[in-house]
Amino acid sequence: MWLKREIRRRLGRLLTRQRRLVLAKEPPHLESRFADLDSLGLYLHVPVCRQICPYCPYSRQLFAPDLAQRYAGAVIREIDLYADLVGGRPVTSFYIGGGTPTTMLHHGLDRMLEHIFARFNMRCDIHMESHPNDLTPENLRIISSLGVRHLSIGVEALQDRHLKALHRPYTVAQVKEAVGRAVGVGFDCVNVDAIFALPDQTLSEVDELGRSFVKLGVDQVAAYPLFEFPYTRWKEIARHNGYKAFGALAKRRMLAVLESIFYDAGFRRTSVWAFTRHGVPKYCSVTVPLYLGLGAAGGTYLKDIFYLNSFDVPAYVAALDRGRLPIALSLQLSEQMQMAGWLYWRLYETRFRKNDFCRRFGRDFDEVYGRYIRALALLGLVRQNEDEVVCTDGGAYWLHWIEDLFSIDYVSRLWGICSRDPWPEGVALEV
Ligand SMILES: C[S@@+](CC[C@H](N)C(=O)[O-])C[C@H]1O[C@@H](n2cnc3c(N)ncnc32)[C@H](O)[C@@H]1O
Ligand code: SF4
């Protein structure tokens, strides 16, 4: 514990040159921020689900039809408030996440999408998350007709005992049928999300999970180890049932089992946790360089500023009813922090071009980070040449383990506060 804290403190201060990150309550000035952009990504958060899973850290609440319609109306007002700021700048990626976007399929999702396509210069298809129970043949037809070309499905596990432990409302046979139907639609990419390192999970169960996905014909698998977020109910359930958490080495062994299955099947690594079939565009959620986030708990990142909307759906709707942007907290980012953030996400993707750094910051990558990358190369965690840095399989895992020393802690604290308070009085995160 002490060692982890010390690594985090030293590395955090070295990379960000800050002692604390202060998220302020005052809304930021936005005009100049958008004026600077050539293009941007778009994120839409759908914060409703038909059930609340006990391990899930995301901002979401139970679905109710009238709330969903009021939410769609508020998102439409938020789009209108941004339309002039964004102007004709091309939107080059669009991701709908949650919560569960497919919960609103018949309750306002189409209205929000129509408005987005009417008010922004959309130059991309849609990437969207879905719940397996929503993937009936009729719903899949509607999803496809809305312009979704990249579909992600929250499968989570392929053994009934693990689905039960996670409180997922379907059986292995049902979820396999849903995935099979989605694969048959002809999307550009069908991604499945799974969780490993589940209570008492064996290596042979992980092996069966990986092989089943390959057999089902999916294009991408994102397999995350079970993260225990302190503000979820999972800790309590684990204590009650005597579940033991796996250590970092055991999780690494499980991920190695998946790596060998997916590489043998002709997949490539596209992030620490994701493997994508060769020739298929990757389904991508979190790593877009600059983006505008719409909806409750939507986060926006525009070069030197990151800001978060209120997590509370009624508060979000009420702010927009009064014609106000629903921004709850914002964080100004120094150049050092922007560069550290860039490196964080590029290591998460496990490969990057040094030239992209130069294009983004006007600085030579090797001058800024060359000595750290050389040290990582000596440890066998990355390989590099003149232009490219690529994480080894071990490097992808262990570098992300180090990144998690920061992200899990910051996200837990920030998300915990924002889930309790619609308009927090600022948040200070010690580095
Ligand atoms: C927004 S959910 C997926 C869509 C939909 N809401 C569903 O549950 O089917 C995103 C994914 O994050 C992953 N996830 C959620 N909580 C997690 C946790 N505590 N540890 C690891 N992965 C988690 C799951 O794989 C989940 O499918
Ligand atoms: S895992 Fe999916 S369905 Fe479950 S609460 Fe989280 S977002 Fe909702």
C-alpha cells in the first residue's frame, strides 16, 4: 500500500509537475476553446439501465419511460446550446455509451440522434453500446437503420455461474444467441465486452471464454479484469459471499491466455484489454484525442480544459430547462498535464507514432519523453524505432497497472463525489 502510494506520488508529480489537481465549480469560457479546433469527436451518455449491476462504476439510474423522454428533450436543448460553438467543424467520431443506450431505443434515442445529425457536421458513423437482452431481431434492424455501424455488447461472462454472481439477467445460451444475431446483421464491427478474474474463476474458464468468442465470429473482444470500485455494492457482496480478489500476477496470467487465443485466431491488440480481427476497424470508446460530451455525466476534453456535466439526471434536465449548460466541474490543464494525458491514452492503445505527438504539441517526442521510453525499452516493456513506440504484451499490462495507480483512485474519488452531489463545490485531487 505504502509502495503503491509512493510510486503514484513520485511519478504523478514528475509527469504532471503538479501537487494537486483542482476541479473548479465556475463554468469555463468556451468560445475560444472551440475556435481552436479543426475537428472533434462526440460522446453521448445515456444514463439509464433496466437493472443496476452491483459491480458497475458508471453513472446510471433505473429506466423510467417519462424520465427517458425528458432526458431526450434536455439533450436536444444541450445540442442547440453547442451548435453555434461547434459551427461547421467536422465531427469525426461519434460514440454512444452509458448506462445502456439501447434502453432508450423506443424512448427518445432516435430524436436525439436526428438532432445531432441536423445540427452538427457529422462525418462519421455511430459506435454504440448495447445490452444483450435488447438485441431482438426487430431492435437490431432499428439499431442498424439509425446509422450504427459499430456495435458493442455487454456479454461479461460465458459460464452461467459467473453470470449469476454478476447478477446478469440472462443465461449463456441466451447471450450466445443474441451475439450470433448481431454478428449476422453485417455491422462493420461487433465488439463484445467481458470481465475476467471473477470469483474463483479458473484459467480453463478463461480459455473457454476466449475460444467461444472466436467461434461466435465477433470482430473484437474487450476483456477487463474485474475492478472493485469502492463506491459500488460489489465490496459488500464480495465480503458477504467470501469472494477473494485475484492479484496482479494472476490477472496477468489470465490475460496471457486470452492473448494467445486471439493472436492464433488472427486478431491484433488494439488496447491493453482489446483484441480486434485483422482488417476490421477497431471499435473505440475512450481514446479519441478531443471530444465534446453530451448528457448527464458527459465529459468534454478540449486541449487545455476537461469538464464534466452534472451526474444527476433531474439536475441536468433542470439546468437545460433554464437554458443553462449543465457543467458541474472543470479542470484547466497545463501543457505538461496535456502531454502526460496524451501519453497515458497512447500507452493504453499500446502503440503510437512520435510524429502525432509533434503534430499535437509542436514538440519533439524524444526530447520530452525519450529518456523514459529508453528506460522502458531496457526493461522490455516497449519497443521503439525512429517513429513508433509499441508496447510488448507484458508492457501493455504492467504499464497499465502503473497507470491504474492513478486512474482508479482519481476516478473513484471524482465519480464518488459527483454521484452524491449534483453540483459539488470544487474537488481537489492530491497527486
Ligand atoms: C456500459 S457497460 C456495457 C453496456 C451495457 N450497459 C451492459 O451492461 O450490457 C460497459 C462495460 O464495462 C465493463 N465493466 C463494467 N463494470 C466493470 C467492472 N467493475 N470491472 C471491469 N469491467 C467492468 C463491462 O464489461 C461492461 O460491459
Ligand atoms: S453494467 Fe451495464 S446494465 Fe449494468 S448497471 Fe452498468 S451500465 Fe447498467
